[in-house]
Amino acid sequence: MKNLFFLFLFSLVAMSVRAQSFTGEKTDWHGFDRYDFVMSETTFQIKPIKATQREGAGVAGPEKGMRRCIVVVPKQAAEGNPWSWRGCYWDHQPQAEIELLKRGFHIVYITTDPDQTWEVWYNFLVNEHGFFPKPAFIGMSRGGANSFTWGTEHPDKVLAICADNPGLSQKSLMGMDKLARQDVPILNICGSIDPILNNTYAIQGVYQGNGGRMSVLIKDGTAHHPHSLQDPNIIADFVEQAYKEKPAEKPAFLPDKYKKSNFYSTDPIYSYAEYDKLWITSWGPYFTGNYNKYMFSLEGVEGLVTVIAPEKPAAGNPWIFRCDQPDGNSAVDLGLLARGFHIVVAPIAYNADGPLFDQWSIAYNYLVSKGFAAHPVVAGRGGATGEVYAWAIENPDKIAGIYGENPILRSSLAKIQPLDNLKPLAEAKVPILHACGSLDPNLKTQTSEAKKRYAGKMTVIIDTGRGHYPITPENPKKLVELIEKMIK
């Protein structure tokens, strides 16, 4: 009983310390304690003040030469003191921040725009009050622009960014690669008729191109306003997941030096948001999941080896050996990753007219020595299929099968073109699978001709009415199942 009493006293003391960690008179912000400050733009001195009754939950503009600063404190801070930084427009559509407060996040604000005062404010919170070194940013319109401005200038001090119909500067756009290198997840929420929607597409092109994780949610039929979502959990979950995310363990197959990035589906999902009473289109890793992508060099190899790793490798460590890079629309590769396959992109030499197959063999031998299956399925799309055919013809004993999407059986460096040299594959009983569009102009001269000539097992799946593009087959699930059978 005595121990329980002291535990109770200790809890009261701890709560008191938390409440007194910010000086000055507190006010109420949606049921949580709010502390206000002013900062001099010249001396950077921070002084506590009390928000006026007239301001309510909002904030008045600062006097000339000053900045207004706000901290809202959760009832019980989450471990590590995580926090979310509002980029602009304090108290506008605050439902996500209120939800984060319930989850133990602090919510902070400083009047715009990012400059040295923001750095002083950051240091005040992190160094003097023990906040987590990386805040999440939630920014609407100009607040989105501010989030990207500060984030690209301090990429190692950002947890995540949720930008709502964001503004964007050219300088920030050109600095997105810095955030991508820090693996900062981004979620953009936009109206489908927002006049600055192009900012989001510009960011996506740069960010995804640099291997960054970017998810997008489009509200069908809405403009620049209203901002945010009435359902606070979509944004709050995004921020909380970023905070709780654990660093990926280094896979055993990697050498000492490598570059890590991300691979994910960009296929859109169209759904009805019951809470908000509107239709939304969403895509990206927050909605569909993410796979770690690694690039590294090997001795004797010009160019890089790329390995996209599944969350959990399937028994026997099966893998796909590709010539070309898959993308966010590569449904078959995404399906195979979900089934535990590694996706490997063979190195392409910078100073040759095509793949150097002896260097492909170096990559193959390296991965097999690291526990990858001895017999991968080689794969390619369009003209890249001919290159994997050519390597397979030289190494028929090393492969489990061949898969091609709208293939062209031409190799830039092979002495004999694959279409005229299928015999080694047939003798090794290599199964072949082609997925083609009925309107692909190469169907007759490539796949149909290969089918006539090949003495082994060859399966052709034809999608009626599809041309060369889109290359993605109509039924990727069926193709994944057929590829799985090749390794069994």
C-alpha cells in the first residue's frame, strides 16, 4: 500500500513536470493546454505570452518584427515526445492535429515564412524541451509550400510531410531529392479541380524518380477548398506510422556499399470515403505498401545490380532476373514480390551497345552464393525480353523459365538472334510464358513465330483488344501463378 502511495505521488510529480515544461499562462485549444510565445525577429528572444480571449482557438497576426509561436500539449506525451508542425493557417481544419494530440503528439506553430526564426523555434523545442529531433509537417496551400521549403533545407530533421493542395517553389522542387535520400514519406491530399494540382504531379515525378515514398489522395470534384479530410485518421495514421517505423535491417545479400530506395505500386484505387461523403482516388506506398529497393556494384561489373526485396522471402529464395527496370505499373512484379520473390535487374554497361552477358553471370553467381535460388525466372518487357532470351540461351541450365510481356526477340550483342536460336532452350526443357495484346504489332512476327519454332513448352496469354501499350497484362494474378509453377 505504501509503495502504491509513493507511486501515486511520483505520477503527480511527473504530470506536474510535464505541465510546467512550458512557462507562461496556458489557454485551452480544443480541450488541450496551449502555450503561446512571441519571438523577436532580430534578437530571437522567445517570451511567453497569453493568447487573448478574442483569439479563441486561432491566433492574431504578430506585431511588426515579431513572430507568434504556439505549443499545444497532449494529456500524456507519447514516448520520445513526437510532434507535428503546422506549416501555416493555424487552427484551420485542425481535426488531424486534435487526433494526434489524443495519440500523444505535441502540436506546434510559428507564423510564416521559413527563415532563421524557424530554426530558432526548432532548437527551442528540441534542445530545451526534449522534443523528438524530427517533426512531422502538416501544411495546407501556403503551409505546404512552407513545409517543403523548410524540409528541403533541413532534410535530416523531417519525419514526414502531409501537404494539402500545396504551393511549391522551384527551389523546393529541385531539392526534393534531398528528402528522398532521407526516406521521408510524403502524403499529398488534393482536390481534383484544384488549380495548383500540377504542383503535386511535379513533386511526384521528381520524388518517385529519386526513389522517395510519395502517396497521393485526390478528392473527386473538390477544388482548393475545403482543405483536409473530415476523417482525421487518414492523416494521423500516416504521421504515427512514420514515427513508429523501424529502420530496415540490412539484408545478408548486400555488400558493404549500397544505395537504398523504394518500390511500390502507383496504380490508383477508387473508393468512397463514407466519413467525408466523397469519392477519392489514392495511390502510393501508404495505401498499397512498399518494398525496399537496393542498388550496388560488384567487382568486374560495369553498371549497378538492382534488387527489390519482398517483405518475407518465399521458401527457396526464388527470384526474377530482369533486363529492364520495373515501375509502379508492373503488376506482375508486384504480385511476385507479394508472393516472396526477389526482383533483380541485371547490370547494364554504360559503355556498350547492350548488356554484357559475362557481367550478368557475375551478378548471377554472386546472388546464388548469397542464398538465392540457383534457377531464377528471367523476364523482360518489349525489346528487353530479347536480351534475357539471349542470356538464357547461353545459360539454359541456370534458369527455371522465361517470361515476356509483348516481347521482341532481338538482342543487341548476341551473335545469333534469339528467334533463330531457340534449340538450346528446348533441349533444356525451359518453359516459356508470353503475355501479349492482340493488337500488339509485334505479336505475329515475334510471339506467334516463336510459338511455331519452339519445340518445348510455351504458353501464350493474349488480351483481346490490347496493343503494345499498356504493357501490363489484364490478369496479372494468373501470370503470377504460372510463373510460380515454373520454379516448382
